[in-house]
Amino acid sequence: MILVIQILALNYINVSGLINPYMYPLLILILPLNTPKYMLLFTALFIGLSVDIFQETLGMHAFATIFIAFLRPYIFKILNPKEQEADEIMDIHYHGFTWFAIYLGIFTFIHHLLFFRIEKGDFHAYHYTLLKTVLSTVFSLISMFIYIFLTSNKSSTRYN
């Protein structure tokens, strides 16, 4: 459903060339923690290429998505040093809103910075790219949290 929303709606949002919300990285970030690394990277490739096909961006989304999939286990260990169950899902109700917002924010910022840097193609106008990254990250996070709150059911989680 997230991919459909991205392709049919969010791909067409572009406010003054500064705001481009991308909700699809959420698909990688909410995968279970015990997802094998090869499956995580393969899924990221598939999701990124799916968006690339509809935006005609020649693998830029795939690259940015694979990069955050690669970093995910390492950054998770930094953010959450306590021992976790092997099959634990990424859930806002288990980790809490603040932790989950930081987790999504870090990865969304990295994804957007990498994507917009590749899109620009050079290192000129880095202030513009940084501003575009920050604004797009904020609007992407808003769209992610709207989706999470509309689709989550706290009573159905196993962490009550």
C-alpha cells in the first residue's frame, strides 16, 4: 500500500522544488529485525527500482534505499544497545513515539540527502540541497506518521 501511495500520489508533490516527500523508505525501516541482510538489501533494491521506474530516475532511488538498508542494523545497534529478541518487529507502540521518530528521522534524512545529492550531480549549491533535504525529510516524516497512525492498531500488537 505504501508503494502505491508513493507512486500514485506522493511522486507528484513538488512544492517550489524544495519539498518532495518520499514515504517508501518506511517499507525497509519497519521490516523485522531478524530479516537476513541479503533479503533486506534485495527488498530495498526491488522497492527502489519500483519507484525509479515510475519517476524515471535511473536507479537513484534504488541506490539510496539500498544504502539505508545496509546501514539499518548498525544504526539500530547504536540507537538501541540493549539486547533485542531475534524476531522483534519495528513497532511504534513497542519502542515509543520519540525513539521511533528519531529512528525514522535519521534514516529518512540519510536517504533524502543521498538521493538529492545524486540528483543534483555535483557539489555546488550544497545549501540548496541541504534545505531541500531537511524540508523533504520533515514532510516525509509527517506522511509516514500519518500512515502509521491510520493503519496501526495498538491492541493487535504483541507488546501490550
